[in-house]
Amino acid sequence: MSLGTQIAWDDTVLPFQLDASDIRGRVARLDGVLEQVLRQHDYPPMIEGLVAEMALLTALIGQTVKLRWKLSLQVRGSGPARLIATDYYGPSKDGQPARIRAYASYDPETLDQTADPFSQLGNGYFAILIDQGEGMTPYQGITPIAGGSLSSCAETYFAQSEQLPTRFSLTYGQSQLPGEKTHWRAGGVMLQHMPKASPSVAGEGGSGEDGLLDATDILTEDEGENWIRANTLLDTVEEIELIGPTVAPTDLLVRLFHEEQPRVFDAQPITFGCTCSEDKVKQSLSIYSAKEIGTMVTEQGTVTADCQFCGAHYVFDPDVLGFEAKSTDA
């Protein structure tokens, strides 16, 4: 494979369908996008890993939703890793890339660098939020943190909240090609049973952790056989095939699922992108009075704000902020 072909598959999501199994899926590769997300911050390695996994999940899930604007993933926990948050902005026009941004909040004093990263989340919840833009009611779905990974949380969410059997196989880490610097790469496959008009749930509760629904709880016998077969095939994937860059996603699908009749659709390019701006910061502060704005003033006589996602730093004259602003000029 040529270098040009390698680059063509980086930072893309490739949708596919297994016609013999009534299963759809996505193959994602993140390279420069993930590097840009993580270099905005100086995270410890375990936090970087959690952010990388969340960003990859966001790319895979975001491409399955016909978005007019934004999909957000959040996991909030009681442990040292308090919050992992990501946003996926769908393309406004055909041919344009989708945009991803991500950040984490954590307590460096209590973070156990020797522990399993997922254990540092503690108890809490995993949430998916869909905002279709002005005039549309936002959607929010929440499930408890469950399983041993963020991928497991997402699988539980889809089974519990959407009644959609879903499986993720992901890998991520620092990679190095000959003659290049070490940088982050991630790759993964998402499988999802095609939605049914009226999904049925067998019995009360589910077979997952703490009685949560599992994929097998919402499938008929015939559907279950197809689902198990596709998952068994996915279990044979190797990390190097997921993370690339020497195996094209199309070749990977043929190797894994050739008997399931895979059919691919147009790939979606992904880029890093943040929507913060000076105007948006001013708008967020417009609810405060002049007196309240005065409590935010620094020793230099200004009000400052930093974007948690991209690190952009904004500096304002306090007179232009709040609903009692003296001037509209920055």
C-alpha cells in the first residue's frame, strides 16, 4: 500500500452494511485528529487513553446519526477522572468533514497512575446528548457507568436506552512510522443490529451488569444467531488491522466479513474543530450584572476566559460584558 493510500484512510469513518446479517457498522481511523485533540492539554497517560477511547467512540456514533448540528458524549464519575466530554459536529454540507473536540477534568492529587484507567472514573453515568439546532428539542439519554471500559458503557447505553444491540472493538495508543515522530493513532469497528419497529425485551430486567439490558436480551433466536456470528468474526480482528495504517478498511471488512456480504458507503472525513469564539464567551456572560462581572476582574483589570476544549484564551474589558455593558466594542 502506498503512503497516499495510508493517508487517505486516516481521520475517516467508513459506513458499511452486512447484507446477510441485517447488521450495519462503521470502521474509524483517527490520526491527526486525535493528535490535535490531545496536544491541546498536558494530560497524564491514563487520561489521554480515556480521551482517545471517547473520541473514537464519538466518531463512530456520530456518523450513525443524521445530524444537523451536534452530538455530545459525556461520562461523569465520582473518582479522580471526573469528566470526559466530547462533541461531534456533523457536516453542514455534503463533502465537508465532520468535526470533533474533546477534553477531560480530573484530580491529579488522587489519580492512581498504577490503576486501570477506567477504574478511576468511579460511579456515575454515561450520557449521549443530541442537539439538532435551533427550533429542535435536544435529546438526552443516560445510563450508569457499567462494564470495564467506555466502550462497554456505550454498548450498555444502546441496549438499555435505544434497544439496539451494539458492539465496539477499539484500539488506540502511541504509534511511530519509520522516519516519523511518535504520535497518537486510534482505530475501531462498530457493529449495530438494524433497528426494529417494535423491539421486544425478554423477561424483566437484563442479563447485563446490575440487571441492565444486554444485546442478547433484545434479539430473537434467528437475529441472535446472526449477531453471535458477526461478533465471533469481529473477535478475530488484530490490533494492527484496526489501528492501521497498512490495512485499508475495505480490505479489513472483506477479511472479517466476506461471508456476510459487506457493502460499503461513502467515507466521512473527520477533522479537529472547536466552536468557541469571543462572541460566544460574551454571550455566556451576558446574564451577569456589572457588579457580578466586577468579581471576575483580574489584577490587570480584565476578565479572562479559557476554552476547555482547544485552550483558546480570551481577554475582555469588563465594561463590554454583562447585561449592563457600557459598550458593544471589544
